[in-house]
Amino acid sequence: MVRETVKLALQAILRNALRSFLTILGIVIGVGAVIAMVTIGNGTTAKVAADLARLGSNLLSTRPGQFGPGRASGRRFLEGEIRSGRAACVIGETVRDKLFGGEEPIGRNIRVNKISCEVIGLLASKGQSSTGTDQDDIVIVPLRMFQRRIAGNSDISTIWVSAEEETDTGKVQADMERLLRERRNITTGKEDDFSVRDMKQIAQTQTATTTLLTGLLAAVAGVSLLVGGIGIMNIMLVSVTERTREIGIRLAIGALEGQVLMQFLVEAVVLSGLGGLIGIMLGLGLAGLATRALEVPFVLDLTIVVIAFAFSAIVGIVFGYFPARRAARLDPIEALRHE
């Protein structure tokens, strides 16, 4: 019974193939857009998280007013170099590539402002940040050297603090805030004139933002599913009108109202289901192209694929029920008289 009903539904759909395709176009676009948007959004979220992870999840930064990289080769600054302000530096991969090409930079000299500086270390490559900044285009020098020979003052715009692994950065942040309030003579009741930011908090904020935007884009794309549902209802009403004599003959020879209702309801569900399948393929294809162009990972969420397809089927049931009920309640005699 079910197989025969599906067969009749497919025959009715294929009888007007172009009209059927145009009918499900809203479903196709809606499902495809939802899957593409969510997949691209997931990839963007993953890229932001990876960029922040490369900075180090154990980093905290302090800046005045209400933003420590790891080493790849060479050595770190010696205590004597830090105290004396010796002209030594550690460079990023971009600086090495621009100044030395494929040559070894350790032990060579570069000019920082007007100061000749010996390269003692090379930083591990970090790539671009989520804001598009090249994190490898950097030169690090001892603080005293920078203050005395380049800046000409002792002002500090940012302090980076790297906590030990497995350390609670929340506690480190609280300790830093307490110490800075003491050093800056901020009495109880007064607001801080500095800010301490935990990279974990920044990562959580960025992830929450991209997730919210992904949800909003998916919701907007989901409106197309409703538009597609209205299109299915419209074409099913037209189909009922065109096939009034056929319905009358079926009812006259003993078909039950429930069987006629089921036939038209299955047609609507098959239409929306086909639209859902085509939309899934379209969405995955668009997501693949977009993630490659944007250079973000392809993160497929099978749950959203299942939900999008299920929603397309539900749209077929909801918007197909009224035309199906109308067909099932036709008067056989009046239907047979219909031209």
C-alpha cells in the first residue's frame, strides 16, 4: 500500500517535472543555505580557536586604561642581557624570510631603528591571527634596550605574562590585579586604571560571537524553507484542481477519504524530501568551495544536515496537509462533473 502510494506520487511529480523542480526550489535553497552557512560558520569558529591557541591559552596581557611567544631555534635572552639592555633580538619567521631568505639568521645582525642588533633566536611560526595580522612579523628585544636606545622613555604599553602549564589562569589574573593595584597605589573603592585580559576569556568571547553569527545566518536562511513550504502548498492546490475528475473516479469506485488524503500528502512529502536531498548536496558543495576560498577548515556537522532534511520533510507534511484534506473531502459526484 505504501509502496504503491509512493509510486503514484513519483508518477504525478515526474508528469510535470519542470513545475515540480521550480516548486521545490525554495526548499533546495533553504536547506542548502542552512547547511552551507553552518558549515562555514563552524570552520570560521575552528580557525579563530586555532589562531588563539597558537598565541597560547596560558597567556595574560596587561594594558593601561579601562594585549610571549614561543621559540623555535637559537636561545632566550640571558639575565645579563636583560639587565644591561644589550642589543640582542629574537625575530619572527616573516622577518627571517624577508631579511635572510633561506639562510640561517642566528648570529647575524639586523638594524632596529638605528641600532645594530644581533639575532640570537627565531620564534616558532604562528601564521595570521583571526584579525588578519601577521603574527610572525615581529622583532623582540630586551626591555631596557628598547627603553634606553629606541623609545627614550620607560613607558610600558603592554605586559605579557605566560603562566606555567596546568596553572589556573584565573588565579594568576587575580594576583596580577592585586599586585598592580598595590604598585599603582589604587585605594579600596577606586576603579582600576589598567586591564588584565586572559586569552581563554578572549577565545571564549570570539567563539561565542562566531557561534551566534552562525546561528543568525542559519535562521535567516531557514526562512527560505517556509517560502518553499508555501510554494508546495500552492502547487498541491493547483494539482488538486487539475485532478478533480481523477479524484472523483477514485472515490466513486471505493477509495476511502484517508487513502486520497494519504496520496496527496505523500506527494507533498516526496516533493519536499527531494528538495531536501538536492539542498544537502548543494549546501555541502557550496560549503566546500567557500571554506577553500576563505582558507578555513571544513567542519561538517551531521546533526544540522539531519535537522535540515527533517525540517524539509515536516514542511511538506504541514503545508501539504490542507491541499490533501481538500482533495479527500471532494464530493464524488461534483468531482466527476468537473471539466
